[in-house]
Amino acid sequence: MFDILRCVSASLLTLTFSALPAAGQQPPPAPVVVADVAELTIRSGQTFVATVQPSKRAVIGSAVDGRVVEFPVELGERVESGQPLGQLLTETVSLELAAAEAEFELRSSELAELENGTRLEDVNRAKAQHRAAETALVLSEKRLARIQRLKNTSTASEDQLDEAVASVDNAKAMLDERRAMMELAVAGPRKEQIAQARARVKIQQAIVDKLKDQIKKYTIRSRFDAFVVTEHTEVGQWLNRGDLVAEIVALDEVDVVASVLETHIPYILNGTSARIEVPALPDQLFVGKVQAVVPQGDERSRTFPVRIRVKNIIKADKPLLNAGMLARVVLPTGPSRARLMVPKDAVVLGGAGPRVYVVQADGKQQLIATPVSVRLGTAKDALVEVVGDLASGQRVVIRGNERLRPGQNVNVIQTITSESLLSNSKS
């Protein structure tokens, strides 16, 4: 048994060492995507101190009075649009809704009865009662005629004659009543009755809809994707209408707000690209666009707020950029001149400073990646200005540069032009 295990272990070690490169050999070329260094005419930039702010902020309150029975969110938790933030007790209003729905069914049934008209059985019964009334009248008239003949011969009394006359009058009245009932049965309900029944149905439907809408208000929901930053209530607490429940902020996109001197404001337009550095995130480079230049400045400092919208990075339901972070914004405010630009993904941060990997051939006709230290300048859409030992037309790595080592062999699997990145970002 041990001999078999030793043989298996030896075989695995042999396979493992045979898969490793021999001492002194270079690892296989790393696959990379490259883009060319472009020369574009842009304005020079200036750095401004800024603050990261949420793109949306909402303090959620209760629209109705009630007791909190559920409060499922925690501080810092991410919530989706429409997700419940709290639930109030709904037993009483639910009973009112059930009663209102039952009343609505009753009103609807009454309307349906009127719209369907008189049943055939009821019409036939009214006609039969009308015929019976006609027969009764004929019988009463014949009896009256007989009493009158007897009265003429002094056989019948005056009281008998009066009773016979009254019986005929009653029979005529009954016939008129039965005729009217038959005509009503044949004609069916009046239009006015149907209209009144429809109005009662609409009124009851409005009551039901109002209660349903009220029940919705007992569930307090988020109106956009956000993070909970403040809790104002807890399970068991009684809330009056308007009382605060929670405060949420949207961080999928953030606004970086910089205070810009009045002399630079004329050069900054909506849609202008801006490069953003966050000292707390030295390995990240952000590029955003000016969302708004607020036309109300600070009278003491003569600065105006400039709001730059930036797409945040969310990992494991946690934002990379948090509200309140310090940031530095580079905005184009100087004269225009030709500058070297590379895609922002080509810039590798960290270490001694920003750098890019230039791909060039060595003496053996192999491609190697050489790091070049750069200084960063103004951004333009997906491109960022670089100052360093670079030339227009050189190729820099934009994918696969995170793990490259100086002088490492590379295999270019795709080449992208900077102009195409610029046009794609505009479209």
C-alpha cells in the first residue's frame, strides 16, 4: 500500500516539476490589449479640492400614522428601488378594506340586476296577474248587472246594489294596478335607476381604491437604489404622519463637487471631462463629466460649485467612493495646445508613482513591456493626458497591465486606437 502511494507521489512531483519553466527561462508571453498614444489639442488643467457627494439623497418619512412592526434595514446596507424600509401595523385598515370590498360587490350586483332587465318569469307572472284582474272585473260587472235586475223587481236590497258597485270599482282599480305592473315588467328598469346604481358602484370603487392606496403607504419603500446612512425609528415605535424613518443616499453614481474660482468658470462647460484623484484610494483613477456649474457663488471666496458626475464602483454591495471623501479634480482651464493622451486604463497607479507599460520589440524580434513613469494631466472622455518619456504612436498596454513585470514578454491579442475610444465615449 505504501509502495503504491510513494509511486503516485513521485509521479505527481515529476508532472509538477515538468510543468514549471526551467531555471533562467522566461515565463510564457502575457496576453495584453494595447492602444496607441494619441496627440490631441486640449486645454491645460488645474487642480481643485473637492468633496464626494451622493447623486441623490432622501430623508424618508411616514405618510400615515401607525406602529412600526418591521424595520428590516441596517446602517450601511444597500437597498434596491422599491425595497421596503419599514412596515406599519395594518390590521384596522385591512378590516375596513374588506368591508368596503364587500359593499362594492353588493353595489355591483345591484347594478348587474338592473342592467340585465326584468326576468322572463317575472314578466309572465305580471301578465298572469293582469289576466286574473281582467277576469275578476268581468265577474264583478256581471254580478252588478244581476243585482240591478233584482233591485228593479224589489228582490235585492239597496245595500246589495252598493256592494256590487263597489266590487266593480275595486276590480277596475286592481286591473289598472296589474296593467301598470305588467307594463313596468315588460319595459324593465328606468335609465335613471341604472345611472344611479352605476354612480353608487363608482363611489364604492373609489373608497376601495383609497383604502388600498392607504395600505400601500403603511409599507415605507425606497424610491431608488441607495444605501442607508441614518435610522430614525425602530420596531415598536409609534409614527405620526411625517415622522422620519430613514435617510438614504444614491452612490451608484456620485457627484464630486469642487469650488472653482470665478476666473476659471467661463472655461468650464457641462459635459467637460475631469480627472479625479481620491487620496484615500491611491490605486484608483476616475474620470467624470461636469454635470452642472452652479451660477451662485460664495461672495467671500468668489468661488462657484462645479458638480462632476462619476460612475462609482460597487463591490459586494459596498461602494468604493463614499460620500464625504476628499477628492482632487483636474479641470481644463488653461490655453489649448497639443498633448499626449492615453486611455485611462493604461495608467497603473501605486508604487513610486503613475506609470504606463510601453510595448516595443527587443533585439530578438520579441515584444516586451517597458514601464514608463508619467505625470497625469487633463482628461478628455476616456483619455487622460500623460507627461513622460513617450511619443505619439507608441503602443501602451490597457488590459493585462496589472501583473506585468518590467521587461516581460507580451503577446498582443488586440490593438485599439485611442480615437475609437474617444468616439465611443461620445456616442
